[in-house]
Amino acid sequence: MVSKADVAAREIARMGLGVRVVPLKGWVNAPHVRDALKSCDVIFCCTDDNSGRIFLNRLAYFYFIPVIDMGLAMAVAKPPASGMADISARVTTILPPETCLLCRGAVDTDLAREEDLGRRNPTEYDRQKREAYVRGEGNPNPAVVTFTTEVACMAVNELLNRIVGYRKREMGSRRRFLFCEDRATSASPRNSCPICASKLYWGIGDTEHFLDLVG
């Protein structure tokens, strides 16, 4: 099976843009992947993985690398109603001194722990899942290509605004498709957050344990 990274690299090469794409296979904390991430000027986070988002959230503060995180949420109306209850997109730039994803409530730490367990110890993950310690997988999250493409465009526009400042006023990047509206977003760090409420990790770079993560 051809990976998404290989497909993206192939299609970009076919466009003849004169750029070189280097697909890397592996989770973000794999040594060969994190070394590549450290060399980036900006990172677009397009994952649905909570654990990966938390990892890149830390990377942004440790290395002062802007991470533009994007997501799309779709909810079906509950009977007797029909149709969609909500289709919302979010684009968030993570970079000191701005508020991190954890304080914004953009990631689920319980799901992140489950994802880590499934990656490190699939047997134990399956056992806990059978015993209901781990929430079941398989909940479909359908995404329509027009919406995901629009979210990607929102993320690129966020980068352009960060470079040239074309916006007349700062709007947050939360879009509700059902109501054709954009909303401003803001959040304050939790006092206990070691990532964005404290400057301890800001620009610290390499540590004995990468991103000060143990285990």
C-alpha cells in the first residue's frame, strides 16, 4: 500500500514546481523524523492524532518553531432531526508567547495516552480495550474534500498573514460552515501549564530527554 506521504510527494513532483519533497515514514518522535522537524522554519500539523499534536505543541515552544495546527469537526444531527448538526474548522498557530493547544482545549489527553499505549504496547492496549479501560475505536469521522481543502487554505492564509500582516484586524481561525461565519478565538494559559504559562521551556532546544519527555 502506498503511503499518503509518497502520494503527496509524487503529485507535487508531477506539478513541476521545482521543489524537492522528502517523505518521511514514522511517528513524529522517531529520531529521523524529529531531526527533520527541528530543521523546519514552520510546521503545518494536519494530524488527527492527539498524541502527535501534544508532541508538536511542545516542539513549538522548545525550538521557537511556529506550528500551524488545523482540524475539522463534523457532527450529524440526532434523530428525529436530520442532516448535519455542525461542521467547524479550526486553525491555531502555536508559538510563544501564545497559548498552547492544551490550554485551548484543542487536544484530548486521555485519547493521547490511549494512542501512545496502542503504539507502544498493542497487546496491552487490546486487553484494556476489552476491559473498557480504553475507549473504543472505530467512530467514523467523515471528511468531505471541499471542507478539508478549505481548512488547508485557511492554514496557508494564516502563514501569509504572519509573514506580511495583510489582515485589518485579527480574527481567530474558527469557521462554522453551517452559518457561514468566522469567529475570533482567544484563550489564556492555565496557571499550572508548564508549556505556555511559564517560560521555562521557551527556546531551550535540546535536552537530555527530547522535549523533556521520559518514557
